[in-house]
Amino acid sequence: MAKGLNMTCNEKERNALLSFKHELSDPSDRLSSWSNQRDCCRWLGVRCDSTTGRVVGLNLSTPLDSPYMELSGEISPSLLELESLISLDLSMNYFVHTQIPSFFGSMKGLRYLDLSLSGFMGLIPYQLGNLSNLQHLNLGYNYDLQVGNLNWISTLSSLQYLDLSNTDLHKELDWIQVFGALPSLSELHLENCQIDNLASSKGKSNFTSLQVLDLANNNLNQGIPSWISNLSRTLVQLNLRGNFLQGEVPEMLSRFMNLQSLVLQGNQLSGELPDSLGKLEHLEVLDLSNNTITGPIPSSLGNLSSLRKLNLAHNQLNGTIPKSFGYLKNLQVLNLASNSLTGGTPETLGILSNLVTLDLSSNLLEGPMNELNFLKLSKLRELRMSSTELFLSVNSSWVPPFQLEYALMSSCGVGPKFPTWLKMQSSLRVLTMSKSGISDMAPIWFWNWTSKLEFLDLSNNEISGDLSDVFLNSSIINLSSNLFKGLLPSVSANVEVLNIANNSISGPISPFFCERMNDNVTNKLTVLDVSNNRLSGDLGQCWMNWQALMHLNLGRNNLSGEIPNSIGYLSGLESLLLDDNAFSAWIWEMQYLMVLRLRSNKFKGSITQNMCQLSSLIVLDLANNSLSGTIPNCLDNLKAMAGEDDFYANPLKYYYGFDFNYDNYKESLVLVPKGDELEYRDNLILVRMIDLSSNKLSGAIPAEISKLTALRFLNLSRNYLSGEIPKDMGGMKLLESLDLSLNQIMGEIPQSLSALSFLSFLNLSYNNLSGMIPTSTQLQSFEALSYTGNPELCGPPLTSNCTSGGELLGVGSVEHADGIFFDTSDFYIAMGVGFAAGFWGICSVIFFNRTFRHAYFRVLDHLDDLIYVSIVLKIRRLVAKF
């Protein structure tokens, strides 16, 4: 707001502003001061000339710290009445789906026009070219602005600042000539404009006054062009990040003697860094991160005495860290992460008294970091040394000169003793020391000290201690894979993630959930993983207090009893793992559940139709229980497995912060999709799995299962299933693993299975299948063991030949269901005579033929199944006789 000294605003202009306000939507009442009762020169955002009282400036930009206060609606042409207006700022408002008014081109007194970040769309009106006095034009980051052509810009001869970021310019091949011809232009921002051409059609460009060139996040895919060297005398900032630039960092950049900021981050630059970069004596920011630059870091970079930020992360740099970096007395950020740097850290880094961030993580660096490496780092706030062979070698009484906010020291050497210097760090927000070699008891002071932390990760060490009386307050806590014991710790309502898996926590679990049930506090706990401990007892009835839970893993404990009805309060639960306990009853009322793992419990009874209500399931694992009855015929309601979900959405990842890159919890599952245990973490979103194996299920496989076209792993083995394999199962095109072994399935193998091109594991053994195995490259690629135990099955890869009608040739009566193997005694006579010859014949072949020898030992690998089945069939034969 501005006042005139003795003048009040012009009545005509006051009425024009009120008309302008009338067309706007102002839900936060920002313009409440705009009324007839007050001088318009005193209105919010209005600036008047102190002599004439005429309105010269209108600033209605929404403040950054005031969200939800945006103006919207129509922009009234009454603004044309403000004939003295020289500055108009409507940035950061909400004029979505509105075109920039063409009448702006008639406001010929304008010198400053800012319409950025306001949602404008459509063609930029060419009438803006009439604003011959315009010096500052910012149309950046609107919704979907386009240009018919750029001719109108060429008339803006007074223009000094131009921002067209997020405007589609990919068709404007002559943009360099157009903008280069503006004689006064000093700043040009064309970020995210889909530009793919950096070549100048005339081989050069004027840009006689250009100081800032920002072409970030475009589609530039050539090398850095030579015409940029024409800017060497004037250019102060060059930003080409987020493109596809190739080639080496050119030597010509060393001629930009006034350059203060060079950002080439996120391209495809390669080769070695030129020594000549050390000549840019005024350079303050050098960011070459996220390229494929190789070779050593030039020691000449130590000459850049003005440098405040040096980011060379995520390249392929090798060699050692130059000792000359000790001369960078103004350096605040040093990021060398994710390279292949070797050697130790030079002690000269310890004298960088202005250093705030030091990131050495993910390198091949090794050796000690002692007190001298931190000698004068009093301003250090962020230390990252994870995934290196560095180790802290400081005295137990060391008092650091810094107060860290972030200490990321995972997968490096911190132990074996617990670092006592942490006790002096009163400003720490994030501490990660996973896999840091600590083999010590957590000190008494530590748990109270952690109450101010936001993030704590001590996983995968050998830290011991009793957690029974510990109270945890950090938002994210990972104590997994240590030696902690005692009862579960208490947690505050602030805790969002608690992972204490793979320890020796014991005692009942229900007090953990029930001790806060009388508090009028909303618990934020979203992820709880206490798997692989020694917890016991039932789950209690206090689940209504934990309704924020999304991921719950209680697997591999000694829990028992029924699943309580109150667990139904967890309406947002996406992942529930209760495997390897002794639970005996279950409810099916969690509509958002994506992962359900109840294997290896004591569940009995049938699988009800309610299971099909879990339409979001991608993993259903009920294996190794005592479930009976039939498989529900409503499986086609499992929409996620039928491919009716968003394949790329991944709710099984929980984000909890944006200040640093260690910011998410990812669900991790060890599944048995192909007979072997495999861990799924980053690729869990790809899994679609049903495992009902090792139960007592009976009846036919429901035909509806064929509609689960996104299913990748299906295991129904070791049940009492009968009937035929569904004819349309070949429509499950993504199926990688199919195990129907050790059932009583009959009939022929459907021809459609031959179309399963992704199938890499198949086991149909020990059923009552008959007829010829369908001929295809896919089904014949499996070993005979995939089909063994089906006496009436014939054709490759089995050695049993088929007649022209597809029946087995030259075989006596063979039964499976009633336990009678062979009905002729001639077999036993032949077996005795052939044993000696067969035994020595096989032994000689095994000895001299390596291919047969390998095949023989593969058969031995499946001996456990053969023994199991033989015993079962003999028992059935005995039962049949009696």
C-alpha cells in the first residue's frame, strides 16, 4: 500500500478499480480495503504517484506464505482507465483456463508486466507487441501457453527481462535470432519450453547485453554450441540443466570471465573436466551433477576462490579428492556423492570454515576421518558419508565444532563403540547409522536424546539393550536387525513409522496397542513392523485407536488366537502380514488391502465369498494352513489381479518428508513364487500372486480364475483339488509361475496353456492328467519332472509315446486315485532281472556322459517330492484295501 502526499486518487480510476474487483472472485477477502469509504491510494496493492495521485502500480500477487488466497475470475477491461499505470503484477493467482486479455496490449504505459504462475492458457496475444515501453515481461509457468509466432516480441525494443518458461516453443526454430535481436535484453528464461534446437541459423547470435540465459528442462540433445562463446563478455549465469546435452564440457567456457553460475546438471555430458575451468575466478556456483563425466577432479578447481557451491555428484569421476579444495575458503556446499572416488579425505577439507553441507556418500573412499577433518567446520549442518569405506576415528571425549541437522552415516564405519559425540548434537533432525558396524549397548542417555529427532535409523547393527522402559517420539524409527530385547517400547502419537523387526522383543503385544486407549490423542502410526521377534499372546481389542495404520507386519512371532473384529477399524490398511504365527480365525472386511499374507498359521474352515471383496489385492498368500472346502468362484472380483487397476500406482510406498532423499518406507516381502524364496521391494508393484498351497482345498479350480489376466504367480499345489484345468487359463498372458502339483486334477492339459509365453516355472506333477501334452515351444521347454506322476500323460518332454488318438501307447492298467500302481506281476519280475544291467549301465553313463550326469543330479534335487508322493500313494493303497 502506498499513500499520496497531498493528493487523493482519481475518482475515475477508483471506479475502474472497483469494476475490476467486481469481476474477481476473492474468497479470502484480500481486497476488503477496496471500498468507496477509503482513498484508493491506500488500498492493498495500489500504488499512486505522489504528485498527481494517479495509479501507477497494481500489485496483486499472492504472497508465497499465504496459500489459498488466490484471486480468480475475469479480468475486467476497466483497467484501461488506469492511463498512468506502469506496473501490473497479477502473478501467483488462479486464472485457470483463462486467456491473457488482448487489451493488455493497449496499456502502452506499462513497463512491468508479471502474469506468471497464474494458470493462463491459450495463445499469447500478439497485441503485447504494442507495449514499446515494456522492460519486464514475465509469463512463466502458466498452464498451457502457446505462441502463434514470435514476431510480436521483436518490437519490444526496451525489454530487459523476459520469462516464457513452460510455454510451448518447439515449433519456433528461429527463437535465437528473435530474442538475440532485442538490444536491451539482459535476462532470458525459457525453462521447460520443449525447445530441441540450439543451432543458430546464421551461425551466430547477437545477445549484446545478455547476462542470464536459462534454458533448463528442455529437449536440447546436441553439444553445447559454439555461438554461446559470443556471450563470454556479458554472461553471468548459464543454466542448461535437465536437457540431453552430449559431448564434453567445452574449453570455451573458461573464457566467460564474468560467469558466476554454471549449471549443467542432469545432461549426458561425458569425457574429462578441463583444467581451464579453474580460470573462472568469479564463479560462485558450479553444478555438473548427474552426467557421465569421467576422470579425476582437476586440482585447478581449487583456484575458484569465489566458489560457494560445488556439485559434481552422480558422475563417474575417479581418483582422489584434491587437496587444493582447502583453498575454497567461501565454499558452503561440497557434493561429490555417487562417483568412484578413491583414497581418503584430505585434512584440508577441515579448514573450510564456511562449509554447511559435505556429501561424500556412495564412493570408494576409504580410511579414517579424524578430528582434523572437522577442525574448523563450525558451520557444518549436513554430513553425508553413507556407502563408503570411510570410518570415524575420533576420541571418545571429542567435542565436535559443529551442530549438525543431518547426519547420514549408513554403510560406513561408525562403530564398534556407540558414538558418544552425538550427545552434544542438540540440533540434529535426521540420524542414519544403518550397517555402520556398531556392536555396543545403546547408552542410557541416548533414548531421551532422540526425542527431538525426526528420523532415526539404527538398523542392521549389533546394538543391544532393553527397550521395555523406552519411550520413542521420532516420526520415523528403524531399529530392525539388532539385538534389542525386552518388551515393546512405548511410542508417542507423533510416531509415523516404527520398524523393530528381527530383534528379540518378547512378551505380549496387546499392551502396546491398548496402553493409550484412554488418551484423547490421534495416533499417527502408519507403518508398524515387529516381525521376526518373540512376541506372544493375542492381538487385543484396541485397534480403534490405530486407524492411521497402512502397513502392519506381525509375521514370524508366537502370536495366537483369533483375529479380533476390531481390526476392521483399520479401514485404510493396505498391507497385512501375519505369517508364521498360530492364528485361527480371520475376517475379510478391509476393502483397500493390497497384500494379505497369512501363511503358516492354524486357519481352518472354508474361504468365504467375502474374500472376493478385497478387490485391491495384489498378493494373497494363505499357504500352509488347514483351509478346506472349495476355492470361491468370485475370484474375478479381484480387480487388481484382473488388470483393472492403475499399474504404475504404488501405494505400498509411504512418503514422509521432502527435506532429504532418505524419505520413504517401501514394503518388502519375501515370497515363494517359483519354489524359491525371493525378496520383492522396489518391484513389488509388479507382483500379482495367489498362493493357496498346502491346505485341504477340494473341488474344481473355478473357471473365473482365468479372468485374472494380470496374475503372475499361481500356486494351488498340495491340496485335494479335482476336476479339469480351466480351458481358458491360457488367457492369463502374464503368468510366470503355475504350480498345480500334488492334487487330483484330471483330464487333458488345455491347449491354451501353450500360449503362456512368459511362463518360466510349471509344475503339473502327481495328478490324474491324461492325453497328449499340447505341442508348443513353451510347454516342451520344461523338464519331464514338471509332468511326472501322471501315468496317462504322454508326449514330449515325457518319454511315453502317444498313439494317433493321443492315448498312451504300450502301457498296462495304471491308476492314481485308488492307489493301484500296476496290475501285472510281470513288472516285478522284469524289475528284478533288469536291475543289475540297469544299475551298471546307468552308473557307466553317469561316469562318462557329463550331460546325463547333470540331468541325473537334477532328478535327485526333486527327490523330496518323489518320496512324499510315494508315501501318500502307498497309504492310499492300504486304505483302499481295508
